[in-house]
Amino acid sequence: MSTQWIWRIIYIIFIGAITFIVASFSEASKVVTFLADREDIFMEDDRALIQGTVIANNHDGTDTYILAEPLYQMLFESETQSIQISIYPLVEFKGSKAHNSMAILLNDIEINDDQAKKDDNDYHIIKAEISFDRNLSLGDGNKSMFIETMTPLYDDHGRMMVINQELLKTSTGQAAFEMITIHYEREDGINSTLINLSNGSLIDVIPNDVFDASYDRDIQALTDENLDILAQFGLSNLSQQDDIYYNDALLSELQSYNRFYFIYIAIEIAIVLPITYFLFFHKYIRRRLREKKLHSENN
């Protein structure tokens, strides 16, 4: 293979990589703009926020049905801290495929701690520690406790996590939620407990967080039956159920932002075409024109 062809192949690979980056950037711009344009709507309704965030994060045509009322919701307040926790079952579906999921939504977060650590966006680093009643085979082994950093929403006062219920199936049955503890990270490296919830039907726990013991921390409503929306209603009838929240416009509204692909791909083409021309075609065209001119003069 000649050196010329090697450079052509390298250039094609380079253009392919650039196109992939442009497509990824277009998708990110599409999602960010969709969420930003609907901030007022989403901040007024937790269910709309969950549906919009789930379909935006999936960005593959997946839509969402959500239980209209949360299985658990409580606003915790003290002199220095506050947090509202809501837990909603939901169904993620695409075409004929669907699975149950669960959203843990945090609102009204206030952390007044000088030692609280923040990320590059000046947001607190908030984590969910979730314990189950049996081991799960996820990632690098079998374990019953997982710690995940929660995703910020529009500002430092909101966080969300979505758990695919399919991942909680084991050979001995569906794993049940035993405890859900919300931490925030401190500068000294210690995770400080903000709130801990527990399933009273599985374990007895004395609250060790910053809020008064009188608050209800029991999440025993998170049973297999309550979390299994598909078994309760069936996929074909979900949108007609009064107990289900569903906005049928959100997915099509997200897809209307596909214009970002055309905009950025058009910009890429406008840049790449001239470069490609001068690298691979310009000298041949000039040579051809010279040859035609000489041929014409000779005749």
C-alpha cells in the first residue's frame, strides 16, 4: 500500500472520530437545552421532573410512566439542615419492552456545615447508601450494600437517583430495600449522615442523623408488590390509569431538539469539505486545468 493511501485512511479515521464527537456534543446540547427550557414546568411537579429527566438521560426513545403518589415522602427540617425525600415507582418503556424502576428524589436540600465538601460546580457531594436484605451480583462481586453519588438537578437543592428494579432480581427472589441513607462528603474525608431511612418490617434502627426522632423514617411501603407497576396495571393500560402520571408530549418534545444534529453536522461539513478539497483534490484539479489549457493552446 502506498504512503498516499495510508494518509487517506488516517484522514478518514480522523473524520470519523470528529463526526462521533460532533454527534455526542449534539446529543448533549439537545438534552441540556430540553431540560433548561422546561425548568419552570419540572420544578413545579416532581413527577414531570422525573419523567423529563429519565427520558432525557436515556435519550434513546425510552418513555416513562410514574405512580401519581409517592410511596414515601417526608420533609425533614432542623435549625441547620433540611431535606425532602420522595420515592416514586415508575416504568421505563421503549416499544414493546418495559421494566420497573424506582426514583429517589431529593428536594429542598439545605446543608449548613463549614466543613462540607463541594465539587467544581460548587455543589455539595451527596451520596446514597442503599442496603438490601440479600446479596446482589453487580459489578465486581456479590454484596448487599452500595454507595452511589446522586445526580444534581437544576441547582444544589435537588438530587435524583433511578434504580432499575430488574437489577434487584436474585435466585432467591427480589431484593428488598433494607436501608436508604443519605450522606454528604466533608473536607476531612468523612461522610456525614444527613438522613437515614429503614424498613421497619426487616430491621430495627435507632435514627442517628441530624433530625428529630419524631419524623417518620419507615420505608416498609417499598414492597415488591408496590414497586411492581407493570404487575399492577399492565403496560397497555398504564396511560389510562388515574393512579399513573404520564405526559405524552415530553418524548416528542425532546425529539424535536434533533435539530442540533443538523446544525452541528452542517458546521462540520462546512469546515471539513474545504480542508478535504485542498488536501486531496485541489492539486489534481489545477493540474487538469493546466493540461486542458496547454492542450487548447497547442490546438
